Amino acid sequence: MLIRIYPENPNPREMAKALKMLRDGELIIYPTDTVYAIGCDALNVRAVEKICTLKGVNPQKSNLSIICYDLSVNMHKSATPLSNC
């Protein structure tokens, strides 16, 4: 599914679709300043495992980047250990 979200005028319905996909453990691809990135809900173990499978990496031996709005929000949540991809 392709969802286009324009930063100048984001459509709330399209944003809700993307949010639902993330909450359902789906992956997203989004542009950064240099390349496209693969993203998911970092607290969803199965979604992180999907990214590891795509990248061919073991989550126990790799460092994955996490992007979040505010660290104070995420510091109160504990991460669940990941099984091998």
C-alpha cells in the first residue's frame, strides 16, 4: 500500500492509516535527508524482527537506530528482548 504524506499539508486520514499500520506491526519506508529508511514501531518485537529479516541481521548482535520525538516519553517503557530473526 502506498500512502503519500506531504509535510506542507499532511492529510489526517492518510496519517491515521500510517499510524494504524505501525500499530499493527507493519513496516514503513520513508525518506530521510540522504536515503530512504525502513521503519516500524520500535516497541513491537515482531515488527523489529521483520526489519532484521529484511536486512539479514541478528538483533542480538546488531545495533538498530531508533528515532523518537522525545526521549522522556520512551524512558518509562521497557524493551522486550528480541528472539533471533
